Amino acid sequence: MARSLTDGTPLGVIGVGHLARFLVSGLRRSGDARPIILSPRNAVTSADLAATFGCHVRTDNQAVVDEAGIVLFATPPKACLEAIAALRWRPDQLLLSMVAGVDLAALQAAAPGARVVRAIPAPSAEAGADIIPICPEDCDVQRILAPLGEILQVTDEPTFQAIAAAGLCQVWAYGLIDAIALEIGAAGVPAELALRVAAGHLRAAAAFADFTRDKGGPRARLDAEARPGTLTGAGLATLEGAGAFEAWRRAYAAGLIRSRGHSSHAP
Ligand SMILES: NC(=O)c1ccc[n+]([C@@H]2O[C@H](COP(=O)([O-])OP(=O)(O)OC[C@H]3O[C@@H](n4cnc5c(N)ncnc54)[C@H](OP(=O)(O)O)[C@@H]3O)[C@@H](O)[C@H]2O)c1
């Protein structure tokens, strides 16, 4: 695993949008004080991040690459390869792509000589609560991103793509938590407490799924609890009757196709 960068190595960001916002916020919240250099496009977000987190906005993408030891790419997929190929990269400069659906071979061809690593974070990185796949293994990227959550170092790209697509499930789960919290609130519980309860139960379910990893998994426990005549069984019948779990599987499958290679704009 390559490792050459220090904790003070400047981080450049090309593609300053939603991802850049939560990532920069997460790094600063975790105490990362390295210089952060931003591309100028999307002037409103760049200026906001500069003012809020002490970042520096440069005049063009090349100025970001020239100044940064690590260059995080977060443009839309369609713009990514052309933008990378238009830049001069130093040998062994770290290009960290967070662009979905653009593979290592294409990135490497666009930036010959650069060290290319992929990572796919989700908005929970801002809270240090994410689970982030990176490919290939890289100690520098592991160290930089570790404060944002659990890092999964993956050697083969198909596995990385499948794990990366699962990040979408996390984001959809924000909607699931919201829907449950709304119903708890409609039953008379104050909204803030309702959200805390809904999030707490999803967090407990996730922790329990971890606990059952070598004990048959969480579904076995659900089936054991959902006996005929129980509230658990009645609710499970409602969910399965509505195709709730099947819908999640279909949504993941569609996300996986995009994760394996985009054919259209797919942020
Ligand atoms: N959002 C997420 O949660 C998330 C999670 C994982 C991965 N990703 C990946 O991260 C990337 C960005 O997603 P996003 O949600 O942050 O999208 P976004 O909000 O649209 O941000 C992308 C930014 O890149 C800018 N841009 C486009 N072409 C550029 C170029 N040639 N040079 C410099 N900047 C350029 C865009 O500017 P304009 O608006 O002027 O075009 C925009 O500000 C996507 O590839 C997506 O697959 C996103």
C-alpha cells in the first residue's frame, strides 16, 4: 500500500458541489486543518466553503492541481474524464476520485503517472458516521478519510462498485427514518423526540445486524419474532404485502448498474 503524504499535505477539490460541501465540513469538524484548495466553478459554494472552513479558491482547475498534493475529484461523471485529461499531473500525485461509475482504468488513462484511488462517501461522512469503500488499498487515503467513518479497503473494482452502490441505501434510509418519525409524531410525540426514536431504532437495528453477522444474520431473528398472531408478524405481512423489501432490492440493483459504469449523468 502506497504511503507518502503528511497530515499537512494540501488537499485540492475539483467539483465543488454537494459532495465537496459535506466532505470539507466533515474533515474540518474532525480537526483536519490542512490547506484545502477549491476549483472556482460553482462560485457560490466555493465562496461559502472558503468563508466557513478557511478554504482557498483558485482561478482554475490547473492552479488547484499545481498547489495540492492530493486532488479530490467530485465533478459529475460526464465531466470527469475530460476535465482530468485537460490537466498536467505530477508523477505520483494522488488523484482521489469520488465520481460514481468511472473506473480506475479510465481515470488512469486520463491522468498518466498520477496515483489513482477511488472512494465513495455518503453525506453521513460529515458526522464521521459513514462507511466508505476505497479502491485500491492506499494508506494515505485511509488516513485522510478515517475521521469520516469506517474505511473499507477493497482490492478488486467489481467488489468496490457493489459496495459503493450500497451507499445509496444509506441515503434512502434517511427517508425511511423520516417516514417513521412522521408517524410517531402523528401519534402525539414531539417531532424532535420522534426523530430521535426513529433514528435510534434504525441505529439499534444496524448494531444488532452487526452482532448477528456470525449467527445467521438479522433476517433469521426477524422470522423468529414474526410468529402468527404477533404484532411483529402483522407488520411484516403489511411490509411484504406492499413489496417494501423487494422495492429496496430493485432500487439497489438500479444503483449498481450506474455504479458499474454510467451511460448518462448519474450523480
Ligand atoms: N452527492 C453525493 O452524496 C455523492 C456521493 C458519492 C459520490 N458522489 C459523486 O460525486 C460527484 C459530485 O456529486 P455532487 O452531488 O457533489 O454533484 P454537484 O452538486 O452537481 O457538484 C458537482 C460540481 O462539479 C462542478 N463541475 C462540473 N464540471 C466541472 C469541471 N470541468 N471542473 C470543475 N468543476 C466542475 C459543477 O459545477 P456546475 O454546477 O457549474 O456544473 C458542480 O459544482 C458525482 O460524480 C457523484 O457521482 C456524490
